[in-house]
Amino acid sequence: MTTPAEGGLQRQIDFYVRKADSYDRSFWSMGQRENRNHFKKIQAISDALGVTSSSTGSVLEVGTGTGLHAHWFLERTSTTYCGLDVSVPMLAIAKQRVAAWGDRVRLTVGDAQRLPFPDGSFDAAFCAATLHHLQDPAQGVREVARVVRPGGRVALMEPNWKYPTVLVYSASVREEWNTFKINPRRLAEWASSAGVTDITVTPVLYTPPQPKRLERVFDYVDRTMPKVPGLRALSITMLLSGRRI
Ligand SMILES: C[S@@+](CC[C@H](N)C(=O)[O-])C[C@H]1O[C@@H](n2cnc3c(N)ncnc32)[C@H](O)[C@@H]1O
């Protein structure tokens, strides 16, 4: 007999079996996920974690996917990277992507809601576009916080359903429905009760990744929108940044 939670987890596993091969070329990322928006998002996460090019230490990503963030961290910093994901085919792509980094990288199959790591195992941990795939996103936040050492940094990035394309996608794909459960206030509450302090939640990105010729305009819009009351809430993603107590 399968519990509703197990059924939900299996649904997500099946979803990413279907998506893995085309994930990095999806329609929603305009055919190529390794684009301007990806770099802006991972730079924002890295800043939230306080990681710079000279940083060492250990970073965990919960919900590694195809390893784009792994690649970014390994190429641009001196940290080690540990990635966990419930999807074997997604991790298989990540494994190929980061094969060159040998011992600096570890990839593990597991459930974000029951991380197979002792308390305080990592200097920093983050989760990007993964909490809304969990049956219990608050439990995912508790787990991310639990495995970070006291004083270590936590970053949680999630899509914002108020952005038009996120709204359409989240409404039309059942595996994305939990996106509607997540908003800046709730994310902050979950993090706070998981033992995270110094919490800020900021909007990240308002513009599409292409066309490239409009990049300067897009950059201007991305810098300006957070200053406009009312419109600032319409970002593509939200980013929580905090420190483990
Ligand atoms: C939208 S993708 C994001 C991947 C990556 N963070 C990125 O932004 O490129 C969501 C990922 O969460 C993973 N996932 C879903 N449910 C999970 C769970 N319970 N535990 C761990 N990973 C999970 C999926 O397999 C998928 O790789």
C-alpha cells in the first residue's frame, strides 16, 4: 500500500525520468538552460552563500538536477560540491557534466526530506527550484538547515508564481502545483523555524534570457524593477538568504 506522500514522491521521480533528456533544452528556458538567466540566478545564490572565487569549504545543493550549478561552483570557486537528487537520470547527466572535477565533487541519490547526512555536515547549503517539488517543502527547509554547521549560510531559491510564464507553467503541470504554496513570507517562516537567522528574501530576475541583443535593456530592467513598489513582487524567482544559528 502506497501512502499519499510516497505516491507524490514517485510522481516526481517519474516526471524527471520523462524530462531528464530534454531538461537543459526546454521551451521554458528558450531552448538552452545555460543562459544569461541561469548565470544571474547562480551568481545570486553564490553571493547569498558568501562564496567567492577564493572560497574553500563544503557546499551542498539539494536537488542538483543536471548539475549546472555544480559546474558553476566547481569552475569558479575552490569549494567542494556535494549534490543530492532523487532522480537517477538527472544525476546521470550531472555526473557527466562534472566528471573532470574528481574528488571535489560527490553526487548522491536521496530524498530532500530525509537527507542522508549528519547535522552540521556542510559549511553552506542551497536548494534551487526544488522545494516546490517536495510533498512537504517545510520539511525540506528543515533538512537543508539541519545539515549546515552553526554559522554556515543557507540559500533557498524558488520560482515566483506571480511571474506570468511561471504562473502558466505552474498551473498547467501537476508536478509544479506546489509552487502556489510558496511565497516570501512562508519561505521566511519555514527557514526561521528551522533555525535560520539573518533572513532576507529578495526578488531575482524579471527578464527573459534572450534575445541577446536586448541584454543591456534587460540588465537595466533587472536593476530597476526591485526599486519599484508593486512591480518588485513580479520577479521570476525569489531568493532567501540566511545564516544557521
Ligand atoms: C526544477 S529541477 C532543479 C534542478 C537544479 N536545482 C537546477 O536548478 O538546475 C528540480 C529537481 O528536484 C529534484 N527533486 C524532486 N523531488 C525531490 C526530492 N524529494 N528529493 C530530492 N530531489 C528532488 C528533481 O529530480 C529535479 O532534479
